[in-house]
Amino acid sequence: MINNEYIVISLGGAIIVPEQVDTSFIKNFTDTIKSYVDHGYRFVIITGGGKLCRDYNKIAASLGSPSKKDLDWLGIATTRLNAELVRIAFGDYAYKNIIMDPDNIPPTDKPIILGGGWKSGNSSDLAAVHCAFGVSAKKVLNLSNIDFVYDKDPKKFPEAKAIKNSTWPDFRTLLPTEWQPGLSSPFDPIAAEEAESAKLEVVIMNGRNIENLKNYLDGKKFIGTTVR
């Protein structure tokens, strides 16, 4: 059991708002996390924008000529909207405000802190990595809509192989080399670079599989990709 240490979670927007807001998932997830808080766990949870971000970026492009920075800030706004929603779902368990700057995490006795995107040029994954720095966590749990990271896109290549364990140098060869607004990638390439430098461990798993999430938190065998 983990006590008095923060667990940092990067909660993908794709599982908060796959098409519409998934209230059933949000309730299931928050109830699960609260049950671990009741046993001494503490969490920093950074939400992504997911499809909501990409939809807004497409709409912005159809209405004008947004710069890359414009699209980044629009995406950041969607991550913060998701963070506010999840914060409300946690009720009194969560700190009253979402954090805007992961390098300045407020002192609080609340066991859950919520936040979203941080600044232009990266995704909410980087905010999660910096939160890990701030609370001295050694691991970041990335909850997405995939069970594993694959060596190639399984939607295009049926022979794609699931990766259960990887090193940072090998894992980063699977990622884009540059950040683009609305990028769909197993992990932000900028965040991956900083996580490798800090020797963080990142675990990527399907956040919809709540029982698997419990296995991870309980220190049991779980389904997912571990990058060390």
C-alpha cells in the first residue's frame, strides 16, 4: 500500500469525452480513486483534451487562420475544462482550484489535486511529468484508451505487436520528434524527453479498465506498457 506519497495520473481526454462526456466513466473512476484515498493514497491528476481539443482545433481552422500557438491555447482550454469537470466530480476530496502551473503546486491537505494543460508547445503529459517533479513522485500513470503501446499502428497493421516493457531510448523511436497541436500519440514527445532525463517510470494503460487500474494500484500484475 502506498501512503503519504502522491501518485501522478495523466488522464486522457479520449476517455473523459470519447464522443460526448462519459458521465458513467467519470463516476466509476472518481469513486475508485476516492476509495484509495480512504486508505491513505494521494493523487495529482492531469486531464487531457482528447477529441474535444481536436474538434475545437478543426472548428477554429474552419473559421479563420489560427496560428500553432492559437491552437495550442485552445487545446489547453479544453484540458482545463475537463479538469474542472473531474474536480467537481471528486467533491470535497479535491483541492478547490485546478492548478495552472505544475511547477507551483499549492500546499494543501486535500488528497487530490486536479490540473490540465500548462503552456504552448506540449501536451498535458508534460504537465503530469512536471507534477511528478513537484511532488517527488518516481512514476507517472498514463490512462488512455489503449491496452498497450504497439510497435506500429494496430489499426493499419494487423501484425503490430504489443509492447509490455520498453526502455526510454526504444520507446522514443515510436513517437513523433516534434509536438503538434492535437497530436495523437501514446505520449507527448517533449514529456518523454524530460521523463527520460529525470529517470521517471511511465506506465500506459487503458483507463476504462477499472479493475486493471486497481491491480496496478494494489501492486498486482496489470495489463499495460511500462517504460523505464
